[in-house]
Amino acid sequence: MSLLFSPIKIGNLTLRNRIVMPPMATAIEGPGGSREDTGLPSDTTVAYYAERAKKQVGMVIVEHTYVTKRGKAHKGQLGLESDDAVPVFERLAQAIRANGAVAAIQLNHVGALGNPEVTGHEPVGPSDKPNPRSERKPRGMTKGEILEVQGLFAAAAKRARLAGFDAVEIHSAHGYLGSQFLSPLTNTRTDEYGGSSENRARFILETVAKVKALVGRDYPVFVRLGSVDGIEGGFTPEDAAVVAKMLEDAGVALIDVSGGFMGSRPAGAGPGYFVPAASTIKNAVSVPVMVTGGITEAAFAEKVLKDGHADLIGIGRALLRDPDWVMKAKESESM
């Protein structure tokens, strides 16, 4: 059996293979998301994720889901800010699990990338420095606001567990709030949340601690870590490796490697563009490491695993285009 199709344990979870459907904001592209902009998964959303789970992926991580409307990224985004949402999300978690895949969900806050037309509020971030992907200048968060947002992540994570999800992932990549705190480009604070790498990591570490306090120590918590900003003076894979070790020590069960301010798909990048960063991070931690980004061929995914660069492979846009990707990959292996 190839590594790609071998089981793996993440905390107390067992995946049937190493292939993961990573979080993708399908509300933007059409098939999933909250079509009525209520934050609740529609029948289309449930069917979309159920189909991918049925087609043999090991784990599905549902697309980024806001923890508060003030942290909403775009119209049509899913949201878990209310207890009333739990029964609706329960349908989604059950549909994924009933088809044999582990069900996780990603939680997010847009931070300085917030659009007042979407959130109804001015954008806030670690500092008043604009995100490199936006010209909109945010207001620096007070310490009270930082603690409040951390609590909102924890409350949303508890709802996710009540809805039946097997794990939650905290989004700290793609230039959203978590990666804004990590990057020296946008975090110029002079208090305990800025300056040194330890201080810039404090927001995500405290968020993890508050989440685990509400969901239980044995409930798996993942972090999607923006490993490289791709901008001079920004966050680097070496910085990410240091933070990944801190996250492991904090009890994080999986490090999901992606981009920082360069986003999830750098322009003109070739296959496996985050594999080098994932390899750097994997050398620093013992928990499983997942890598996503431009991986479309099963043979390439297998090589990444065999060469020890990562433990799991996120198949994103290829799986978005073709729900049968996993089954076709398995067939090609046996030929």
C-alpha cells in the first residue's frame, strides 16, 4: 500500500488515508457556502461536502467559517456565531461522517481585511498597518478586543463540537487575523502581543488555549499556519517552524501549512509550492504536518510523503473540479 492510501492517526482520530479536502471558500465560486447569506449551510452545501466524503477522502475540512459577523470575510460565508446554528451545522457534520470521512471545520476572523459593507464595522487588526492585500487602513485592536475575539473563537469551536465535528481548525493564514498577528509587516504593537516572535504568536497561542478549555483537552484542534508572506521583512518558513513548535507544545494536533500574505495560490507558482515550507516545519515538530498548494497528481503527492516533507496532502482545486480524484488516483496506483 502506498503512503498516500495508508491510514494515519491525528490525536484520537484515525483517517482512512492521507488525502484531505482542505478548506476552500466555495461560496465565492458557487457550489457551497451560505447561498442566502444567513451563515447557515444550505442543502447544496451539505450535498457538495457529502459527495467529496463519499468519494474516499480521508478528511474534509469545511471552508472558513466566521466566529462573528464583525470578522466575516465575504457574502455567502458560513458562520458559527450563534447557538441556533448548531442543528443546521449538525446536518453537515453528519453528512461528512456518514460517508466515512473525518469531519473538521475551519474557524476564521477577517481582521484588517474586513469590508465595512460586509461586516457593518470598521476593520480592526493587530495595528493600524494595512494588510498588504488591501489599501483599507484598520484600527489597532485594544487588549479587551483581543480577549473578546479569542473568546469568540472558543465559543464557535464549542458549537462545532456540539454539531458533531471531529475537530476544529483555527485559521492563521492567507492574511487573515491570525497571520496578521504573526507577521511583523502588520503587527507593530509594543505590548505583549507584538515585537518578538513569542509575543506575535501570543494571540494564536492564547486562542488555542481558550478553545481547548471549552472543547476539552482531548478534542483535536488544528491550526492552518501561513508559513510565508513572500514579502521582504515578512513572515518566513523559519519563523513558522518556531511558531509550529510552540503550537505543538500548546496541544495542537495538526499543523496545516499554507501561505501568509501571498495567500493560498501564489501567481505563477509550480506544483507543491508550499512543500519546502512544510518540510522546514516538519523538521521542527512531531505532530502531523499537512501541505496543500498546487498538488494535482497522485504520484507527486506520494513522493512528498515518501520524502518526508509532510504527513498529509491537501487536494484542493483538483478535488473541487473532480469529486472522483481520490478514486481515480487509487485506480492509477493499482494499474
